[in-house]
Amino acid sequence: MNLPIHVIEKYLRGEANEEETRLVNDWFYSADAAEAPADEALAALRTQIGKRIHDRLDKSIDLTIRQRKKQRSGVLKIAAAAAVILGIGTYFLMQRGMFSNKPLLAAKTTVKKGDAGNNKATLILANGRQIELDSTADGPIDNKSGIQIIKSEDGKVAYVPTSEHVQLSSVAYNTIITPKSGQYCVTLSDGTKAWLNAASSLRYPVAFNAGSREVELSGEGYFEVATVLSEQGRKIPFIVSVRNTGLPKAMNIKVLGTKFNVMAYDDEASIETTLLEGKVETAYSTGTASLLPGLQSTLEKTNLKFKVSKADIERAVAWKNGEFRFTRMDIKGIMRQIARWYDVSIEYRGNMDNINLSGVFSRKSDVKQMLDILEATGTVHYQLEGNKVIVSTK
């Protein structure tokens, strides 16, 4: 990765903007830590960046521990508070021994690095045939009534019409299911793209009927909806029917052409719809909520009413961008995300009330690195017993 030296120098002076900071982070972690760059100037700059990262981490850990001793309640920043500023998350602990090419901590757990973050999903065809996508060869998977299903090497499956007009005698549905610790992307026959987070599912027609586009989601998904026109030139709406065990009925999201995220896990207290582009309407039997870009609707399961607020876009789509992003989130909310992504169970010991944390972390880190940083705040302690995480108060 080629990066202008002046951008690195701005970063070291503390003058880099958010985009420049991200570029420096990407460059810093793209090179093999065991190999020094051939350019001596770049090697020197790389060393300065590494020292700055490590110094900031040490200071942030000291600061949060001192704050914890002074004030036992309130919101505490995660030990890697510098991660919020630098956007590199748990790479801090993983890379602290980078120049000696040795890990800082040895993990004694059955949850290994690499278990999470893979493109894993099961595709269920209309005839009931199940295809494990992560172990299926790239290329054509199935071809029905003018629609070819193709798997690509980058964790995606696409429904590609092989003729201009697809004729189906009846609507056939497929379902894609991601397990815990998995994610996947599917391109539907109309060109709409859907990314599924861990422990989610999407049911959709192999080909949409004229004038109708509707899919069913459970869990969490990010959609980029393609604009489709009817023969009369009108936009055909796209509807996401959200299924959740906490709701007596489905919640519907009606869109025309837009980008949005839906978080609707059964174990969460609400369903959040966050709009990035376009316009959507979320609807339930108790009411509706219209959204413009930058807004979020929240359907509380306790009262089944919508609340519209300004959205934290980066937090809402962090999972799609390979991050955990917590903003004053309670510890149980954090642990629910960890449980889904690393496929672990959680047990609590002690009072977890009033423990709220903020931070940004890479989802490529292993579970022990994540838990080590949480523990360094001085707020909680953890034990790993096989695939169970025991969280207790300190």
C-alpha cells in the first residue's frame, strides 16, 4: 500500500483528519510486522507510529484505572480509549510485541483466532436442499427458470437472470442463514444487495413478481436497494418484513431505492432501523415512522411504539465495516455482541448495573484480546471456560 509521507507526518504531528488517520492505520497494519520496509525513511516513520500507539495505550490504561479508583460509577472509557481516536481497536494489545514478532498474551481457550470473521452461511433452496456456502466451490450453484445462482470467492452469492424476462409458474423462495461468528452478502435477482450479520437469516423470492418485492429478515442486515421501475415507469417499492419473537406481528420497512441497516435480534429490547441514503417508512400495527438520511427509528418491544432520533451511523453499520463500536453501551449489550460474533455463552456474576463503556475494536481480533481490554478498564473480570465467558464485577 503506497501512502504519501506527508500524510504520515501530519499524523505524527497530530494534525491528520479522520480519513488520513484511517489511511495511516491501514498502512501501518498492512505490512508484515516481522519484515522491515525496504525504504529507511518509511521504516523510521513506522517505528515512530508504533511508539505513539503504544504510548497512548499505556496512558489510556493508566487513566481509566485512576478514574475507576476515584469514581466507581458512571461511564468509563474502555482501556483502549485511544482506539476511539485512532480507530484501530484491539490491534493495540495484539501488536504491542510486534517488533519482537511475539504475541503479548497467550490464549488458553477453545475459542481460537480465525473462528470469527469468516464468510459463513447456509443457503436453503426451494426444494429443501441445503448448501454450506463456505465449503462450496466458487462458481454456479443452481439454475432455475432463468435465474442462475453464482458463488464468488469474496463471500458473496448472486442471483443473476440469464434472460431479459424471467417467467416462473409460481414464486419460489430461498433462505440464507448465517451462524454465530459468520456473515454473508447476497445479491438478489433485482440487483438489491443484502449483507447479513452473525446469527441472521433472509428469506426472499428467487425472482420477484412484477410489481412486488418483499423479503423477510431476522437478526441484522444492511441493504442497498436497487431502483426498479414498472412498465408504467413507476418505482416498485421494496419491503423488508422483520420477524422477531418479541413482536406479535411482523414490522415492515418500505423503501424505493436506498441504503439502510436493520437490527432486530430476538435478545435485544428494540428494533432499530438506521437510514443512510434515500427515504424509508417503518410500520407496525401501532404506528409508522418516516425516516430521512441520518435518522433512526426505534421500535421498543415493551410499548410497541416508534421513537425517531438522530442516528449514530458509524455505530449502526460498524459490523459491516469489520468493527465493534460501542458508545456508552451497557456491559450486557457489549457481551451480547461478543456472544453472537465469537459463538460463546455468557454468564454474569455480580451487579452489572451502571457499567457503560465506549470504544472501537476490530472484529478480526480474537475473543481473548477483546476481553483483555474490557478487563483492563478495572470494571469487570472475566474467565474463559471452554466456550463460556464468565463475567464478574471487580
